Amino acid sequence: MPYVNIQVTDEGVTQDQKQELIARATQMLVDVLGKDPATTFVVIEEVPTDNWGVAGRSVTERRR
């Protein structure tokens, strides 16, 4: 029972893009590991840029 967690910043990822991420991640596990898509879970988490840090600073701060 695979579980995939995809984290992205909350900057306008569309519903269509999310659906494509879910479909492709599921298909990858079918193709590579032979997993059953009915028991494959994909969760997309949208993280505020204030809560995503790179090189010691938040993404929000780095973009200023």
C-alpha cells in the first residue's frame, strides 16, 4: 500500500495540475513496482512560502 506525499508551495497549483500529479505518481508506482492503483495513496500538501525555507531563509523572504 504505497503512500506518496507531494509538497509544493501554495502558489497557484491548479486542480488540473494536481490531478496530473496524482495520476502520474500512481502510474509510476504501477509501472516501476507493479503496485495496485486501488491501494496507492497520493497526498498533495500546499505549504505557505513563509513555512518553506531554503539556505536559512523562508522562500517569502528570499523573493523580496
